[in-house]
Amino acid sequence: MTYGDKTAVDGLSLIVERGSITAVLGPNGAGKTTTLETCEGYRRPQYGTVRVLGLDPVRQRRELLPRIGVMLQGQGAWSGVRAMEMLRHISRLHAHPLDVDMLAERLGLADCGRTPYRRLSGGQQQRLGLAMAMVGRPEIVFVDEPTAGMDPAARRTTWELLEELRASGVTVVLTTHYLEEAEHLADQVHIIDHGRLIASGTPEELTRGSSATIRLVVDRELTPAAEAALRESVASWSNAHDVALKSVIFGQRSLEDVFLELTGRELTHD
């Protein structure tokens, strides 16, 4: 996909397995939103092939739409509509929707159901957007920044709902700026930059380390004295072998560490 002289998606190839939570990560402008919008049928790829549930998202859009749920960045709600009015309207567009009241209760929308959309907090708007994506019992749901603006309790509830979706066989495709969210939820992570796929794997595979990383795994927490002795030993080893000791890190390599190594950029909100 190109926009003028800018290539937004450049020979990107990836597969999302059914019944999984897959995170698509990338810096701002990496091409992840364009990629998801192509999968959702909002954009037609200029080259290549896209299939979602075996269907072409553009040519077979009428067949695909009842089977997917989409949580848009802008949420897709009218400014003056009340939260529960919007959710009930979306539910009536589906043949076998989930129970609207149950869904609203789980997502904490019951207390703001009569509030106009424009007066909802950012977190409440996110929860309504997620409910709208889920209410039609989709086979695959695309969720874009599902917990942005949520407090920790609401974020945890959203995580539980996404995990319940996966347990019921629903495929979840997730974009997020919270790398700990991807590390916690995702079965598979795809990292893209400048429109290209630069790394794929489970969170465990991606954080396993590299040839430049030395990690010591012990069976119990180190005492302060033991940790100090280890640091001294490492410093002595580095002097003996003329190796510059840049840092000693105690703890597990995170997905954020991997992301920074691969892209050289922090993952920030648009």
C-alpha cells in the first residue's frame, strides 16, 4: 500500500492462527493501522493477496462482515447518542447478538448508559467500542488500542474478556501501545516497521535473549550480599578479558527491550 511517494505496507506477509490472540506492534507510521484496515475491508491492497476467514475482505465483504467485529480508533459512535442506545442499535444489526445488559455490566457501562457519547470519558468510550465489536458474536475481532485511557481495574477486566473470547474459539487481532499488554495477552506477536515484518514469535521466543546477552538463572531470590558479590565477580571477569561492562541487569528481558532493539524507537501513542 502506497500513499503518494510513501510506502505504508511493503511486502508484508503474516498469518494469524484461528483461536489465538495475535498482537501486531510497530512504531507510529509503521503500517499496522493500514494493514488492519486492509484486513477489515476498508482498504484495497494495491499488490498482493489478503484473506480473512478464507474470504477476500473487499470482493466478499457482505459475506465477511457478519463474521467479524471491529473496534475502530474513533469508535464509530455518534456524538449525541447515549451509550446503551448505541450498543442496542449495533446489537439489532446482528442475527444472534450477545445479551446487551450482560455485556454492559461486564464492561462497566451500566452506570453511564444514558450518558451521551461525547460526555463519556476516554476509558468509557473505549469500553463502549469494545462492546460494539463483541456484541455480534464475531469469529474474529480486530481491537485497536482496546485499553487506552482505562484505569487499571478496567484494563484488567478487558484483558479477562479478551482471554474469554480466545477460550471460546474467537480469534483476536490486537494493536496496542502497552507492550506489557501484548506480553501478557498474545499467543503470537508480529513486529512491523517501515511497512515490513521484522520479527515474529511468541512473547517467550522474542524475549529469550541474544548472543549479546548473558543471563544467570537461579532458584531463589538473591540476598543483597549475594547480588553485590556477583556484580564484583562480573566486573573482575570483564577486566580480565578486556570487555567493557555497559550494564548488569537483574530480571527478565521484556518485550519492550526487544522492541527497542529492533526498531530503535519507543512505542508511543499517536
